[in-house]
Amino acid sequence: MLATVSGGGIERLDDLHLDDIDAAWKDPTSWVSAALTAYRLALRIRCELGFDVTIALAFSLIDPQDTSEDLFDTRAEFEKQLDWSPPSLYLFRVGDQQHLSATVRVDPLPKVILSQLPEDTKSFSFAGATKTVLNDVQCLSKRNCRKIAISAH
């Protein structure tokens, strides 16, 4: 986190994939639990270092034809929609809302997942072929892109 803040990583939109944090998190069946753990850890580190940044956690989803129904009732429904790319952490300057520029739905995640996060945490779904800051190169080459992001300040 320190390197990202001091080394221009926020401006470059550097991300940190789960499997780069811990090799045990390479298994896709661990991604949701591991992502929530990493997100909570990042929030703690942010407080300990006194950084005034927004932390976002992004999940890439598979590309169905109809993306209008990105509302998940259960954790299992959400996990079935994860694509091949591990979840990633991003940092944004406070007040920078660019990671929300293509929001399709607010709070699409099941309550069982949101209940494990701080009270001020929100989730957002993104869809479409337009470029958003949470689109990686692989996503930009696809016709439709879907992501779920979690963020709190």
C-alpha cells in the first residue's frame, strides 16, 4: 500500500490480485473469503498508516448476454458468476469517484457477504463495453465487461 501511494500507483490504477498477496489464494473456491479478508486487512493497514484513500475490491464476472440482472441473493449465485481472474484491490484518492462512473446497480451482493464488511461499505456492479477504470486489458478486449466492486472510505 505504501508503494502504491508514494510511487504513483493510484494514478496508474495499479491493482493487487489476491494470488499475489498469498499463493494459497490461487484456488478460485477461496476467492470470495480471501477477498473479504484482504479487503478488511487493507482497511486496517490504511488506518494504521493514516492514509486518506478509498480502497476498492473488484471481482470480474463472466459475460452473459443479459447483464441487467446483476443482483445476487446468495453467495453461491455470486460465486458462480466469477470469471477466471482473481479479485483485485485498488486505491483511489478520497473524493475520486471514477471507479463508480459506469455503475449499473448499487449493492448487488447478497446480504451474507455485505454483513461481513464495515457498515459504510457499498457494492456496485458495472457492465458494458465502455472503458471504466476497473477494466483490465482482458476485459477491454471483450464485447461486454462485468465487474462487482466493493468500496468504503
